[in-house]
Amino acid sequence: MSRLAPIFTAAIIAASLSSLLSAPALAVCADADLCTVDVCEERQSHVHTNTSCDAPRTCANTSANNKAELRRRLTINQRCLAARQSVSQCFSVPDQNHINQITAVEDVIQVCEDKIAQ
């Protein structure tokens, strides 16, 4: 093993940690400024359910011929998007993570819709 290997490993770890430390903190309901903490938490509870964002949602590996499954996953993604948007409405400035999550769900919805249209 090279004598430089530990130095490179340390440099990689330091670079990884610095990006984590400089990343914006995730919004928490205690920071909500457009709705109460209780309302925010109630909305957040709809994000992580087995019929919303925590359910299998991707349409990428589903055949365009399997319209029933594509429609089922489209519905799950629409629920997920609505739940994430609802939480986001509790913040005058949503955090970048929530914005990215909403965009990701919108992208999955587009894939589902495109396959359904084939």
C-alpha cells in the first residue's frame, strides 16, 4: 500500500465532510413560518406513508405495456407531490432539499405520463 494512501483517504473524508457542513439545514416544522408546528407536522405525516412518498414510485423499470401499474404509480407520485407541496407551503423560503424532492417527484410523474401515453 502506498504511503500516500492514508493522506488521500483523509483528504477525501475532509472534502466529504466540508460539503455536508456547508449544506443548508433541512427545514423542520419548528421553523415553519406560514403555518403552525401542528399543521406542518400533520402535513409532513402524509409524506412518509406506504401510499405516498415511501411507496415504490418509479416508472422507469415498468413496461409501457403495463398501463395499470403505470397508472397506480402515477397516482402514488401525485399523492407524494401533493404532500410535499403541502409541507413546503408552511415555509416562506422552502429549503433546497424540499425543492429538490419536489422536482424529483415531478420528474418521475413525467416518466410515468410519457409511458402511459406510449
